[in-house]
Amino acid sequence: MRFDRIPQVCALAFCLGCGLGRDVGLAPVKGEISYQGTPLKDGTVSFVPAEEPRDSFGGLIRDGQYVIGNSEVGYGVPPGKYRVGVVAWKIWPDSDDSSPNGVRAVPEKYADTSTSGLMVDVPQKGGKFDFHLKE
């Protein structure tokens, strides 16, 4: 295992660990994520309920694509409104590179669902939600 991926794995484990589990009426959610027109190489995306305190959900970003969930907790989210957060790094914190603090691939405001400005309303059938982030 590459130790420079520990922050990403921990963030995903947190998001997925908060999920409700299988067979609870999850709506499939996937999409594309880019920053200033360039697909994000890798990172995490999180969906946090906007209206009531419930479990959050997350997924990995790979080559500009994401899918919420995994085979253990199921794929998707319960229908409803969600605030969305995106975390992506050019250089991961505490990696083998010379920058122990890391270099973000997107502005920090997108990491926090309360400051990202990203919202989605997931219908019962789910859907594709693309996020084209800018400065």
C-alpha cells in the first residue's frame, strides 16, 4: 500500500462508513468532475444531506469520473437534497514529495460541503451529476 494515499483512503472510509448499507432504496449517483475544464485525476467526493441530519455518502474520483458507494454498502444515496464536497490533490499531504503540506488540485472551499456551493437534488431514479469547478 502506498502511504501517500492514506488521507484519501481515510476520507473515503469515513464517508462510506457513515452510509446506511444495502437495500435501503438507494438511488444510483455518478458523474464527472473537472476543474477549470480539466478532469480531476483522483480525489474524493462527498454527499451530505442538506435538510436533516442523516448519514453522509462518498466515492472516489478517478480520471474525472465518480460513483457514490461501493459493493459493501451499496451504490447510491437515498433520494433527497445534498450538499457536495470535493477533495483533490496534485501532491498529497505527507507524501514522498518535497511538499509535506500537499498541493491542492482544487480550491479549499470545495472540500467543505458548507462552503462549496455545490448542491444536488437526487430523484428516486438517481442520476448523473456533473461538477465543473472554477476558481
